[in-house]
Amino acid sequence: MDLELDGLEVHFDHTAVAAPRIRDLLPIYRDLLGGRHLGGGGDNRIAGYRTFQLTYGNGNKVELMEPLAGSTFFDSFFELTRGRGGVHHLNFHVDDLGAAVARLTGRGFRLHGLNRSDVRWQEVFLHPKEAHGVLIQLAQPGSRDPGEPRPSLEEVLAGRGRNGNGIPSP
């Protein structure tokens, strides 16, 4: 079988769920299902969202996301979900983002959001029209400083996570 990413290491990393308020997701993903804050999380001020991950006993992860105040980042997504939110994207890690992009575009797949500006996290998205309505994120994580502090869940929700804007989650 000829695979588009044949020869590249690809593995599923997490499912991202977005809602207008992360606090509305916690009763399900943390309290009911037993997710534990993985450590870290924070704000993407440029795109306009806050995020952090929960992990489960088997090592699987769910990322929770919400818009920052005044952000339009999720507007079209929330319009599609009638304001409720839901599964936003699936994340797969690749060992060579440049090779993945070249192979996929060479086969005619539509990609968007290529971002290679941060060596700690480079990403591109496979358009939902290419994946039966699912947004697929391909990411190449880089190395992180092991001494970098990892904010607690409370710090993230208070707006004091990585790149936090200081404004608490609603």
C-alpha cells in the first residue's frame, strides 16, 4: 500500500475539544472521566485561544481549548456547532514536518496554517474538506527546556500559563 507519509514517523498524540469556556468542559473530561492536568498550557495571544491538556491512565490526551476575550478564532467553528463547541481537531506528530508538507502538497492535498516560526512547535493543518470534515493537525514538536516551569491548572485558568494574558478564564 502506498502511503502519503510513507517513511515518516507519524503517531497520534491528542484530540482537541473547544468550547466557549474551558470550565464547562472540566466536569466531563476531568471530573467524570478522570483526566489529570498534564502540566503546562497557556495562551496563544496571536491566534486568540487558551489551551491545556489532560492525560488519562493509558497515556492518551485530550486538549481543552477556549477563545480569549475578544478573539474571533473559533467564530466559524462555534457557528458550525451552534455555539456549543466539540471536537476541534486531531493532532498527529511527525518527525519531519517539511517532508510531510512536501509529500502531501505533491499529492494535491490542501494544507493551511503552516507555522514554522517556533522551534518548539511547528505545525500545519490538513483542510477538513480533505479529511471528511475533520481538521487534522500535523505537528513537529521540538525540544523544550526541562527547567522551564510548568504552570498548574489553576494558573492556566487564571491567565498565568505560558504566555498568559493575566485575564482569568470566564
